[in-house]
Amino acid sequence: MAEEPMSPAPLPEGTASDTTGSRGSRLLGVLTLVGLAALGVLAFVLTDPDVRIHPSTGAEFGQFDAVRMLYVHVPLAVMTYLAYGLCAVASLGVLIRRTPWWDVTAHAAAEVGTVFCGLVLVTGSIWGRPVWNTWWEWGDVRLMTTLVLFLMFAGYLALRRTTGDPRAVSRRAAVVALVAVLDIPLVNRSVEWWENRTLHQQSTLGDLKIEDLTLFTLMLGFLVLGMVLAWLLLHRFRVGWLERAALDHLVAAAIVERRGETPDDELRRAVGDPSPGEPL
Amino acid sequence: MTHVGYLIAGWGITLGTLAVYALRLVRRGRDLSAQVPDAHRRWLEDQGSDDA
């Protein structure tokens, strides 16, 4: 005789726990907002524009106030590397350990990284118009390798949305991520390896050629955008975790409901269990 | 200040995009949290019963 159908316990509605937030993430969020405000003040009020005097002609040149865009553009680029690097590490975890934790982490890092990478392209283009007098330069190796990076991870996210065996989709996506991440060294070193094929200048951070408050503001930009990245990764991970849990919950409810409607032997045949007479 | 329009566009698009994405994540998390028992949300463990 079939058991009485059972439904999963109804969940209380509107409780304070109905969020992806925790004490730690809320504190991080508040600190991030304070950091963003401080970055804005430093970038727009306290730092000077980039104005230099030509030694022979005495004419002013430089980026002028457009340099203030770099306080977000450069940190966004570095945080893109970090997010995609995390995606690559997690993708290795998917292939080796095959646990949901790595899979959700890889997916979260790829999505957040792609948001950052898109912003790198947009802010770079907006900065390039007044400084380079062009929105885009197809021959610039760094621009093109960054665009390729963005498109490869957009493809990764599209692959994640395909239907089919979720484990197979995860493994295929992991391979795509590991191939795509090979582009990061090309993006980063392109200004040195192809210095005649880029409008970008070589790095001035390593030699500390930037001075005082400008350098401090840029470093604060790295810290604050890093906090933004951490907050988004945390919440995107939790959303991904909940998506899996919600699906499991739904499947469990459907099985319980189906079990109530179907005699054990019939259900056993449906799932290929060859042990008649024993409770499922 | 020079290039004001470019600065507003660049910073505005950056902060706006990040804010919209963050809000979207929070809302999606709220919708999903209502469908999933607390036991599936390990990040609630550090909050005690006052937040549960």
C-alpha cells in the first residue's frame, strides 16, 4: 500500500533570513560604500589633473581631468583578472573534485568577472576618446585581447545556460574557462610584447613613477573595487547555491508527490530498481 | 574641470551598472531564499536565532 503523500514543510514567509546577506556581508557592504565615497572624494576633489609643461615649447599637455577615469578603469581591469583567475581555479576544482561548491564558485566568478570586464571596455573607450582621440582602435593589441577575453567568457556564460546533463555542462564550461583564462597573460603583457602595436602606455605602477596622492588614490581604487568584487562574488555564490537548493527542493517535492500517486512497484520499474517487494 | 561629460559617463556607467547588478542579486537571492529551507543556507549559521 502506498504511503500517504507528503509535501515538504511549508516555509515561513517574509522572515529576516530571506536574503543572501549575513553579518559579515552586511559589514563588507557598508565598508564598501564608505570606501566608494572616499574614492570619489579623492578622485574628484583632492587629486590634481594630469597637466604637464612641454620643456621646449612651454605648452601644456597631458590627460588633464580625464585621468580621473583611471581611478576606476585600472582597478576594474585588475579585478577582472582576479575574478577570471578564481574562475579558472574553481574550474580545475570542477574537473578534479567534481563538487557543487567548485561549480557554483566558477559560475559566480565568471559572471561577476564578465560584468567587470565589460566595464573595463566601456570605461577604457570613454577615457580613450578625449586622450587618444578615438573610441576604439582595432589594431591595439591590448584592446583586442581584452575584447577576446570578454567574448570568451560571454560564451562560457551562454554555455552555462544550455540544457542537458548539468554535470556535463559544468565540465565543458570548466574546459572553456581554462582555455579562456590563457588570454589574461596576453592582455597583461601585451603592452610590452607588442609595444609598437598598442596605444596603451607601459606599466608605471611597478616602477612607482606615479607620485603621492595620485598613487594613493589608485591604490584605494584597487582596495575598494576589490571589496566590491568580494561582495558581488559572495552574493552571486549564494544565489547560485540557492538555485541548486531550490531545484533540489522542487525535485524532492515532485518525487514525494509522485510517490503518493504511484504504487511502489510501478515507481521501481520507472527508475530501474530491480528489487520488487521491498520498500523504496 | 575638463572632460566633465566623459567623467560623468564613465563613473556613472560603472557605479550604475554595479548598483543595478548588486540589487538584482539581492532580489534574486530573496526570491530563492523564500523557496529553500534555512538548512540549505550555510551563511545563516553565524547569525544565531535572532536573524533566522
